[in-house]
Amino acid sequence: MFKRIMCAIFGHPVDRNRVWFDGVDFRATCPRCRQKLIKNAKRAWIVVDADKIAADSNRMPHPRDRQ
């Protein structure tokens, strides 16, 4: 809970070594609160709903999940 408050106040840090491109957007996971992030058109990292992303068929799976 404390980590989520930190992200709400200071924003989500992004580990640049863990960012990946899914064919549509750049994606990452906040190392502090573990929420899924996506880089929007304004080049800011925002929290996204994982179900919305999974429903988009144009997106490639995470590199670890590819066969």
C-alpha cells in the first residue's frame, strides 16, 4: 500500500531495461507497485487495464511468452 501511495505522489518509475514493444505501444511494469504501464501519445507512462490490452489482436505477446 505504501508503494502505491509513493507512485500516486511521485509517479511510476520505469526500468528502461525492462521496456518492450508489443507491436502497437511500448509497455512496462512499475517496479514499485507492479502495475502495468503503457507509454501514451504524449510520451507519458500511464496505468492500463491488462484485460483491454489482451483483447487487442494487433499486439504481440511478451517476448518471454513467445514460442
